[in-house]
Amino acid sequence: MTNPLQKYFRQPKVFITLPSKGMYYPEGALTGDPNNFPILAMTGMDEIIMKTPDALLNGEATVKVIESCCPYIKDAWSVPNIDIDAILVGIRIATYGDILTLDNTCPSCTTENSYEVDLKTITDHLSKCQFNHSMAIDPISINFRPLTYREFTEENLKSFYLRRQVFQSAEIDDQEAQQKVLEDAYAKLAEMKADLVIKRIDSVQTIENMVEDANFISEWIQNSDREVFDTITKFLDNSQETWNIPKFQAKCTSCDHVDQISINLDQASFFVIAS
Ligand SMILES: [Zn+2]
């Protein structure tokens, strides 16, 4: 029998537009209308998951909570990374409301100020962002795709451990051994950076062919002048910047000094609020 309590189950509280407009999802990972994307509030269990540091670091927490709160998403690991911030902000709005309180100490006069940010301005900003999907390096053009949340998380984890390796190498007494650990970490970080650029290339259009084979693309990058790689990296970095969440202009209540505050969507702090 159907649960008679079903009509009291949580209902969608927020509807957003996915920045990807539903593109870049593999078959079956997303259903429904990406321009009218419903989001439910977190359950008590979701909230507990969001407070588990290990689950946050490896992406498990985010994936579980997205799948719990977004009925249209069937596989959160394959969500294109450009949609993740909008979805997380949507989940926070659905759970705790539109307002985020920011505390800031004025750098000019040290007054403690408290500000209210309307989170809808962030989902609006993100819904208007465009994914820059191609660039030309005459005579070829390169088509890009966003990383999936799985790729993004894996890279983040790798980079986290490599940076930790660099940090911990300070404790190695033997200089030669320390040098070796550092060189190894820096080589891996450089390799990771190249790998990330290659992963984001979806295809390359030449005069004769459309090349989609990842191995061919990787081989081409490895056999190109460094200017080609730099041009692509710069293009990707610039595109990334347009997606950054605008800084909040915080005007001090006592001295009128305006401070620019970054809004941190880091899940651990963003989702844990005093109620
Ligand atoms: Zn001030």
C-alpha cells in the first residue's frame, strides 16, 4: 500500500535554471526541464552527511545530498562541474532560506559588521553564465567540455595529497631524500595540470577531420609548441573566471570603507549554520 504519509513528504522549494541548460550530461543522468529544475530541502540525514569531513573531501557527501535533493538527477557523479555551485546554492536556499549572513571585520577600523546576502543573486548570476565551448588556433578549432563532478573531485583529491606531500617533506631530515620527494610531487602536479587541460578538450576540428579520440588529442598536445598549450590554458582560465561568484561589497557601518568579501561555497561551512 502507498504510504499515507506520502503527501507530507518534502516538496520542491526552489526552482533554478541549470547553467549547462542540460547539456553535457550522459544519457539518463538527467531527466526533466533544466530551465525549471526543482530542488528539495535537505533531510536530517543529508545534514549529517554534510558534516562528515571525509565524505566531504572525497565528494561522497555532495553526491549523496545532490541525489537526495534533486529528483531530476539520477547520477550526481556525472553532473558537469559548471552546474555544481548553482545546485549547491539551490539546496542551501531550499533548506535554510534565501539569506546568508556574512560576518566581516572592517580592515580599516576593525568594526565587526554583519551583512545579509541574498543567495538568489548567485543562482541568477550562474544561470546567465555561458560555457565557452570553443576556440580557434588557426587553422584548427578546439571544442571543450566541462569536467564531470567525478573528474573534478578526483583531481582535487590528487592535488590535495600532492600538496600535503610537499608540506610534509619539510620534516624529512635527509636533504637528498627531501629533494626527491619534492621533485616527485612537483612533476606529478605538472602532469596533472596537463592532464586536466587535455581532459577538457572534447574534439579538435582540422581542415580535413574532426578528431574526437582522446589519445590522438593527448598525443597532439604533447607534440605541440608550448605556446599552443599556454594559449589553451589561458583561454580556459579566462572562461573559468567569468563563472566566479561576484564578491560581496561590504560597506562598513562606522567608517564607510568598502571591503570586497568572497562568498565561500565550501560545503562544510556553507551548509552548517546555527539555527
Ligand atoms: Zn570600518
